[in-house]
Amino acid sequence: MPAGGFSSVPPAGVEFEAKITPIVIISCIMAATGGLMFGYDVGVSGGVTSMPDFLRKFFPVVYRRTNDPGINGNYCKYDNQGLQLFTSSLYLAGLTATFIASYTTRRLGRRLTMLIAGFFFIIGVILNAAAQDLAMLIIGRILLGCGVGFANQAVPLFLSEIAPTRIRGGLNILFQLNVTIGILFANLVNYGTAKINGGWGWRLSLGLAGIPALLLTVGALLVLDSPNSLIERGHLEEGKAVLRKIRGTDNIEPEFLELVEASRVAKQVKHPFRNLLQRRNRPQLVIAIALQIFQQCTGINAIMFYAPVLFDTLGFGNDAALYSAVITGAVNVLSTIVSIYSVDKVGRRVLLLEAGVQMFFSQVVIAIILGFKVKDHSDDLHKGFAILVVVMVCTFVSAFAWSWGPLGWLIPSETFPLETRSAGQSVTVCVNLLFTFVIAQAFLSMLCHFKFGIFLFFSGWVLIMSIFTLFLLPETKNVPIEEMTERVWKQHWFWKRFMDDDHEGAGVANGDIAKKNGHANGFDPTSQL
């Protein structure tokens, strides 16, 4: 008998009834504003670090270097560990905060964790905008990083759990769409504030992060927690009421029973992080870690963090550099919308493999152009080649935006069973932020030493990750979230060998709930929804 005193089970082949209700759409949009904050932080840092007034106040050594081309060549103007620490400290803090966020997500719920993230963001924004010295600036970035750790932990889980199965991919990508909108917003703000006289434009750039911070906080106050989270914490009736409200139907008993059973299995796991290491959870863990490493090794954050710096380095000039960054930001947003419409139709694997080819080609072309045309002390890149570089960067960004960007978050959030979902998401966020930190801290130094070869370095990684996707990444489109083990991992040519439920006393995994109860959770492998 399932927990909660319910004894009936859904009949075989019943599809969970779910309407796309306004409350689901509104809740997902509000929750996804966490991505808006994350994206703004990513985009704004590259812009302000190319502003002379900001550099003069906090990094005078870099300021002098950028104004004396005889000191260093084009590729090494901004090579400064302190400047890189300003950008990367946010991600190091987020890496640490995600472990605490795993606890709050599991014990206090997804909604409260998003609210905590909002408060961290607001305090961090105030400190950054009012910064008088480097220490105050870094502390503000660290608090923003804590917000990133909490938001990136809770938001993808919330979106995956509240969305109907057939549109789960599209709604989850709202998080990544908001990341790209945040980056574009930051680039537009930087383009405007760079022209402000008086030396305070950078304060406005950093201070306007308060807008997405407030949106996330207000959104967290207004949304309902996910039924999965409520049931996991023992609020069965409240979870049932929320499930009825978000599905727009009274016929929620089959889905409710599965959530209750999944919660019962989850509660038997006392140490979720230790449980992650068990054999049956190894495929999900390996895939989640690999996707985060690969996502950062595409080189996307190197471009997004430092787009204005990068274009300025290539001889575009300050205004042209910021303008080019705005163009790439706009491409990022539009291409993410493509992913929302296609991810639940063509599938995850097709998007990743197609993007691999496109990213590899564009990076090789960029490396060839820079290798021949941009020397250490070139005054300018020819206009035609400059336009081609921007086109190739946009080609690269568009491919990333409809593939590795959103799917790097979507796939881990939908593949872990409930008993390890919070812990799995914590590891996902931790690995992502760790490699984001490494790239952010190292990119300007790598650019200085590798020069144009930096793009060949990243293109090599794109080739490796595409091979990994081809052979080891299973397709998860249209698979109900609590059926992944049975429908995905047990059917994969390689990972099925890890799905022995009796290994190490594993017991009944979440993916076997359907098998145990004798129903298929509405999954139709021929569905093209």
C-alpha cells in the first residue's frame, strides 16, 4: 500500500491528464527570472571590465596597460588575475552555496530556496553598486554568487516538476532563455552606460541588476511550491491541492499516487549524496557531470564574460566592441527561443549533435582569421574580417543557445530519481560553477598565451563532446520524469548494465514504480508531441 493510505493504483497505459494552465505558465515565468539574474551577472561583468572609469578605480595597473600599447600586445592587455577574480569570485561562491542550497531545496522546498536566492542577489547588488574599494566589490560578487548557487539549484528542479510531461523541455528552457535575456539586457545597459561622463556609468550597470533580483524575489513570494516538493516533505493534502490546481483537472489521482510512491522510496534514502555513488545512479551522475564540464569547455562563457574585452582586444575599439557584444546577445536570445519550440519535437540528441558541427566549424574559422590577421601589435582588424569574426561568433553562439546552453541544465534536472534529485542537482550546479570559475579565472591568461589558438583549444573539446553525445547520451524527450530508469536507462545499450536493482541492496528505484504498479505513466515511444 502506498504511503498516505491510498491503495488503488492506476491501470496500465493511463496517460496523466494535464492542461497547460495559466498558473503553470505564470509560475514558470516567475521562477525562470532566476536565470535573468544569472544572465545579467554573466553579461555585465565583461562590459564593466572594459570601462576605463571602472578600471581606473579598481584596477589601475590594467588601466595603464590598456592605454599604453607598447607595454603588451593585443592578446595580453587584460591579463590580470585580480580582474579575472572580479568575474570568477561569483562562481566560486556559487559553488560553495550550492551544497547548502541542496539542503534547503530538499527540506524547505523549491520556493523558499528561490526566495533566499533573491535576498542574496539584492544585498549583493547594493554592495556592488555602492562599492568604494576592491574588497567591497568582491564581497558583493560573492553574495551574488550565493544567490546563483541557490537559484540554479532550485529553479531547474521547480520547472521540471511543475511542467506537464509533453512540454517539460520547453518550459524548463525558460530558465536558459532568461539567462540569455539577462546577458542581452546587460550588454545593452553597458553600451549605454559606457557613454556616461563623470565616471559612474559602471555603478549604474551593476545597480540595474536589482531589477531581475526584485523580480525573482517577488516571483518566489507569489508562486506555489511544486507538488513533488510538498509531498516529499509530508504535506500530502497540500501537494494534492496544488497538483489539482496546476493540472487544471480533478483527475489527478494517478499522478498523485505515483508522486506519493516516489516520495516513499525517496524517504528510505537517508544519505542522498552517498546514494548518488551507488551503481544504479552512476549513469545519471556521469551524464550530469559530463554535460556541465562540456558546457563550459565549449568556450561559451569565455565569449559571454569577455565579449566586449575580446572584441576590443581584436581591434574593434570600445564602442564597436560593446556593439558587437549586443549583437551576440540578441542572437543568443533568439536562438534559445528556437530550442523552446524544438526540444520536445526533435529531441535533445539531435540538437546537441547538430550544434556540435556548427560550433566546431565556426571556432576553426575564427582561429584561422585571427591567426593570419591579428598579430600582437596590430592596430586594427580589417572591416571585412571583423564582420566575418562577428558572424562566426554569432554562428557559434546560436548553436550553443539552442543546444548545450539549455540542455546542459534540462537533462540533469529530469533524469535523477526523486530520492537523489536534490543531491544530483547540487552536484550538477557545483560542477558547472567549478568549471565556470576555472574558465573565468583562466581565460584572459589563456588568451594571452594561446592567442588565436584558444579557439582551436575549445573546438577540440566540441569534437570530444559530440562523440560522447553520439554514443553515450540517451534521448529523454517525452519521457515522464519518474519513469526515466525504466524507459531510458534500462533501454540504453551501455547504461543498462548499471540498472541491476538488486546490486548492493538497491531495492526499488523510482523508475520501477510504474513496473511495480503496473502502469506506463502515459509514455508513448511513438509520440511526436
